[in-house]
Amino acid sequence: MKKLIDNDSKQSGAKRNKMADQIERCRLDLQKDPTNPSLHVRLGDLYMKWHLDIFNACQYIDEAITEYQLAMESLIDSCEIYYKIGVAFYHKGDLDKAINYLTMALEKKNNYYEAYYMLAETFVKKAHFTDAIDAAQAAVFCSPMGSSSAHFLLYKLYEASSFKNTGTKLKALYERFMSYALAMFDKTARENIVKNLLYLRFLPLFLKGFYAIQVKDFPKAIELYKEAIETAPGFAPLYCVLGDIYLSTGYFEDAITEYKMAIWLDSFNIAAYRHLCRAYEEQGDYNQAIEIYNKLIAMAPNIPDLYSNLANIYYIKGEFDLAISNYQNAITLNPNRTWTSVIAQTMGFVYQENKSDPDAAISAYQTAYVLTPEDIDIYVNLGSAFYDKEDYKNALAVYRQALELQPYNPKIHCNLGFLYWGKGETEEAIKAYELAIKYKDDYDIAYNNLGVIYLDDLGRVNKSIDLFRKAVESNPNYALAHFNLARAISIVGDKVEAAKLYQMAQDINKITQEIDPRDIADKISELFES
């Protein structure tokens, strides 16, 4: 490995020396003839070539632009000079200026293949994928035989959007075939093939870095990949792997920087886009994550989990309508029944809990039921939505149907208890809660709810205290159970113990937010007023 890197360094050094000599000779020629536009173009080309060398860490893009602009003073009608300036601004990252100059090149020569192709590449970086397809197709039209690069760009654009779309997949295959068939006639394609072959020399380094990651020697892996990037700053996969290491070790800012570099060098690096979104999410920067997901969706509009991931972020932000819209998009794409059922249930939960729309929730849960009728959670959620709508008959029918599938499921019995209680059928509610506890002896919710029935409906305070204590034992962080236990304790006259329990409920509730804080404060005040 060391020998390989040393040899590469020597070769790169020789190339740099040769390039420097060529630039110096061109400068000397310009001193003799400073207004010669051809010499300015030549010098600009040399700076561009050096700037784009993957083994070069220096930036020469501004020098190239300066030389091209000096040449343009004499070549004002040259489509080529506008093209070269547009390409330079593209590599600088000033995409609007790149589009402007490339468009002017096409105004000078409307069948300029290279300008159309670079315009397509620029639109890709701006995530204007429809415009990119139009420009790439125009490039193919201008040079049917020399358009391998444009065909390959179309292949990547179609492939990214071909999920579950047979027509687009066939287009992608056609474009890929044409890119290979015409490669020998396209100078850009030949240069890309040579560049890709150069990347093979990094395989030993990747393997060594991969081993360091497997043994959790992250500092060593980071050192290896940083060293490689210094050697070949134009090799996109190195940035992506380094970003993954930073992400896994919690260095989110560093990960974001590396993913951005990977995306800049490879606009179709969907994995880098995904990981960049994750880094922003981990950092809590949801607005940036949303922006990247929208770019991804524009690039690959038929990948369903992009919509569901975006919906989850909108949900976290409290933007429920946007969350629902993206869940609906994910469901429409329907990659498989189980996954789609989960998304439909999630959407139903948002309708039920956050939009207070039981009808929409019921519709979403019914969609999930059609997809996966064996999923018991759907019955629980659907029954709960019917309950919220006060449609007790359908809620009861759903729970009974669920019990036919899983007669010993404690959650269904617990929900049945809540339903009977809401209907005023206390005895049936007690039976249901007792069955829930029978099948799950640490079921905190069942203990608490049964305790409330004994306390508030039957007046059996001591029995309720026993049940509330079991709820607290089953879940020490259950604020409502502490609150109800305090209520029961206060009735038997132990105000000090009740005050302690109310305080515990108050402390836990700051995290769990189960109870209106004013209810706890009012109960504490009542203790000492009476």
C-alpha cells in the first residue's frame, strides 16, 4: 500500500511539474503578445486541466475564468469562448452564471453539442431534472454519433426515476446501451472511462479502511481516507465513505461537509443525498433535511420511502398537512403490501391524534386492513378511531373480530374495557380489564384504568389504591398513575403522602406531558386548603 501511494505521488509530481512548465511558457509568450486571444485561451485551458486533475489539490478555476474573459474581449462572437467560460463557472459552482454563458454559446451556435451537454449537467446540479432531460436530448439531436456522454446522462436521469415504471426503465436501458455503443466517438466519454480506470488504484486503500472500520479503529480509517483525498481530491467515493465514518461517530458537521463534496462531484449519488438528510436530522436541522429530500424526490420521484421519510420530518415539525400529503404519495407508490400498510396506519394516527379527523383516520386504517388483514394493530387502531367518532357499535365489532384472531391479546381486552366504560357498562369494563391483566400481569394502563373505575364509579378506595400501586410498580414513569394514586391516598386522609405523589406526578409529567399541569397544581392546592 505504501509503495503504491509513493509511486502515485511521484507520477503526480511529474505531471504537476510538466503542467507548471507549460503554464510558464504560455505566460512568457503572453508577455511578448499580451492581446493574443489564442494564448489567453490556451492558458485558460491549462488552468482548467490542472484544476480538474483528480490528483491536484489546488484551485485554478478563477485563473482560468480570468484568461477566458481576457480572450473574450477579442472573441466576442465566438461560441467556443462562451462555452469555455460557462464550463469554468460550472466547476466553480456558480451555476446561474454557467447557464447564462452556455445559453449565450447556444445563441451563437444552435447545434453546439458540447454546450447542450454541459447545460444538462448544470441543470442536474440545480436539481432541474426536466430541463436537464430536455438539454441532454437536444445534445443527442445535435450530434447523433458523438453523444455517448449525453446518452449516459439520460440513462442516469431515467434510472433515478424508474422505480416501478417499466416504460422509464426501458428508456434507461436504451440510453445506457447507446452510451456504450457510441463511446468511441465521444471524447468526453473516453476521458471519463480513463478517469474511472484510474480509480481502481484506490481499491487496496478502500479495503484497508474498511478493515479499520470493522475493528472500530475510526481514527485510523479517517486518517487513511483523508490521506487519500489529499492525493486524489476529485474522487467522490472517498468523501462519501469519510462522511459515513463521521456520521457514525457523531461528528455531524464534518459528515455534512463530506457528503456535500461527494454530491458536488457526483450529482447522482443518491446514497450521499440520503446520508446527508440523515446527518441534518441527527443535527436537528429539519429545514435543511427537507430541502435535500425535495431535491432527491425531484431526481427520483418514484421512490416511496423518500416521501415517508419527508413526511416523518414534517410530522416532527408539527406540519401535519404536509406530513399527510407525503404519506399519501408514499402509499400511492405502494412498493409492497406490508410497508404500505405501516405507512397507512401512520397516516391514520396523524389524522386521529393530530387532526382530530376520525373519518379520515378510519379510511386510512381500512386501507391498511385491506393490505394486511392479519396485522392485529390495525384492529386496535380502527376500533379506537370508531370510539373517537362515538360509533361504539362498529368499534365493538372490530375488537370482537380482533379477539377471534388473538383471543389472549391483552391490548385488545384493554381497549374493550375502555369502550365498555365509555358506554357506561361498568361490569363488562371490569371483566375486560381483568382479562387484560390476566394475559399481561404488568399492564400499567389496565391497572390504572381499572383503578379509576373502582375509585370514581364504585367508591372502593382501598381497592383502587392497590391497583394504582401496581400500575406505578409496573411503570415508575407513569405520571397519570401517580396522580390517581395521590387522589386515592388523599381520600383516606394521608395528605403528606398524597402531596409527595402529586409532586412525583408533576416531575414525571414535565417529560411525559400526560396531564394538564394545572390539574396537578390545583390538586396540590386543594390538599392544603381543606
